[in-house]
Amino acid sequence: MKELREEFYGKLKDVKSVSDLDRLKAEFLGKKGKITARLRSLKDLPPMERRIWGKVLNDLKKELERVIREKREELLDELPSQDPTLPGTPWTYEVGALHPIKVVGGEILRVLENMGFEIGEGPEVETDENNFTLLNIPEWHPARDMQQSLYLDNGMLLRTHTSPFQIRYMSTHSPPLKAATFGKVFRADEFDATHSPVFHQIEGFAVDRNISLSSLKWVLEQIVKALFGEGSKVKFVPSYFPFTEPSMEVAVWYRGEWLEMLGCGMIHPQVLRNVGIDPDVWSGYAFGIGVERFAMVKYGIEDIRHFYENDKRFLDQFRYDRWI
Ligand code: PHE
């Protein structure tokens, strides 16, 4: 018992903090503590001895509890006093922010959602069928070339546009329908100021009984105005895509020149037939928006590579908290 007592006081000398003290308390008085264990083994002693040792042990226990209590107060007194009326610490770390592509893509999606488009998602790895064949892209079309598209060993490819989402959606939903998607597309392009092997598109389309070119023009004008303001100038230029007929490109007047921002058109009757929709009853429009293009025009960014290099000085300019 004497040794136990000496051991305790020896260790108490090394106690420098409240947590040291807690550890010491656990060692002697905790559930598996040295005193506790001995108290528990009292029951194995004959009654006479049990009474004597019981008293000695309990006295020691009380003594240690008191000493620990006193030591705790002493330690707490040493802590520097704190002033609870001081103002709190402001943000000492930076919060994250959305990437500008996500910001612009989100703005476009919101406009579409408000017009009743259902937002969906398609895979980045696509079949040749969905990416080309069912979109009426002929066997000989240059986009099918290995030089322009990124193929995988299993014959599938990284989608070259978001248009395969049209096929996926239209073959699983029946008209009238209206849907859109936002995602990455891949091309075997150079990486320079205006080209990137990965970029983002938003695909939107609608199929109904009386869809016409003017429905399409109206929707696209809403998107352009929502992003570039009521006063922005839009122009529709004839173009060609195998999956739309007629086809157009939309150009926006920006810093003294017309910039092509998206491709669109009336869904080709063959594409409708490919997904089991009767083109004599239904018609539709589709458009594919280049999100980087929109973001570049909106914010005056001259080099597409800025979007992927993640230079914090670039990204910081698009933080929501800087705008408020
Ligand atoms: N998929 C076309 C492209 O990537 C854009 C487009 C989409 C054109 C829908 C017409 C209709 O260039």
C-alpha cells in the first residue's frame, strides 16, 4: 500500500496539464485502475482482513481523489484568463467556389429548366451507334476518323458531342418530350488557345406535334439574352449537320465580330425514325451549345486553356463571394 502511495505521488510530480492529470487519475482510480482493482479483490479475503484492508484502501482512495481535485484547480488557475466579450475570429480559411464552366453551364441549365426541359445525363464513353450511326452520320463522315475521335480498345469511343443523349432519351421516352444535358465531350484536337481535346456542351431538344423552326429560335434567343443581356445581338446562319435538317449555327455579336456559339436545327426525320418516333406525326428541334465559348464571350477570356490549368488567380475571379 505504501509503495502504491509513493508511486502515485512520484507520478503526480510530473503532471503538467489537465490531460496528464486525467491520465494519472485513470491509472489509479479508473475502471481498470490500480486502487479499483485492489478494492475488487477484497472479496477474496477472509472477513477480518477484508475489513482492515477495506478501510486502508478506501482511505487511500479518498486521499488520492482529494489530491487530484486540488491539483486540478491549481492547473486551471494557471490557464490564462479568457475574455468572452472579445469579437470572434473572422473567416481564417477560404471557402471553395464553383468553376466558371460550372457557373455558366448552370445558368444555361436554369433557363432551360424554367422552360420545362427535363435535365438528364448520358455516359462519356459511347457506342459508335449512339454517337454516329443513329444520328444519321454516314460511314464516310470525317468525324468517324481516328484522327478526329478518341476510340477505346473495345471499339467504343469518348463521345464527340452530347447529341447521343438525344438517342438515349428519345428511345426511352415517348413524345411530347423536352430534355437537356450538360457534360464533357472529347475530340482528338490540338490543345491551343481555341481548341481543347475535352470541352463541355449542353444539348437540348424537344419533340412535339407542332414544333417549328420558330420554336427553336425563340428558345435560343431566351438563352442568349439570359446570359448576355436583353440588348445582345443574335444571328442565325445556315449550316450543315447530318442529324438536323435544316441546320443552323447561332452567332452572337461580340467585340465587333460575329462569334459562332452553337449548332442547331430541326431533328432529321431519319433520326426520329431510328428511335421509333413517326416523323409524319412528330417533329422536333435540337441544339448543342459550346459552354466554353459562352463563358469566354461572357467574361472576355481569350484562351480556352485557362479553364483547365486551375490557376487560382484565374479561378478566384469567378467566386460568387467576390460578386456580392
Ligand atoms: N452536335 C453538334 C456539334 O457538336 C451540335 C448540334 C447539336 C447541332 C444539336 C445540331 C443539333 O457540333
